[in-house]
Amino acid sequence: MEVGKSYPHACPAAKSLAKIKQRITQLTARERTPIPLEDIVWSMNVTLRGWANYFHYRNSSVILGKVKTHAEERLRIHLMKRHKIKDRGIGLGRFSSQQLYTKYGLYKVPTTAGWKSAHA
């Protein structure tokens, strides 16, 4: 990109970010502990994949990173509640981010933009 040239700044609205975070929180709520873990992760993956595919464009990397971090934290908290682990440090060690993706199959939200230039 050349210096001094303007570009379209397009990123998801704060309201949209709040909505996806609320949805992820609902999917991992305490009352959903009796539901099989595979079903909870599947529901989260469907939601995350759809949202990320819709908002995966130029300047959305920061927002996508926030969604990814929130999804990791919520699944980790859900697993800690499910396994009755009260210490966050132990929970972080036992349910690392890598394990959330490899062992539990959480969808990894892309944190880089899907395309780099605007063709309007």
C-alpha cells in the first residue's frame, strides 16, 4: 500500500462482537454441563465458523482475535466446571489452547484477514 492513500476501514461493529461473545457464553453455560461435550463443541464450531466466514475481511484481525480468545476461555471454563477444577492455573495447564483444538476439536478462528486489497 502506498503512503498517503486512503483505504476502506471495514471491521465488525462492537454490537456484533458483543452478540457473538454472548452466544458463545450461552453455549458454554453451566446448565449445559449434562449435554455431551461433543455436542457443545459442535454447536460452538458451527457458530464460530459462520461468524468468522461472514466477518473474515481486511481489518477484522483484532476483532477475530478477541472472538478466538473468548471462545478458548469459555470452553476452558466449561471444562473446568465439568471436571470440578477450581484453580484457574491448574485449568490452564490441563486444558491448554493447543489441547482445545487438537483433543476437543474446537474450531480455530482465523486471526488474519481473508483478503488484503479492496476492489470496489
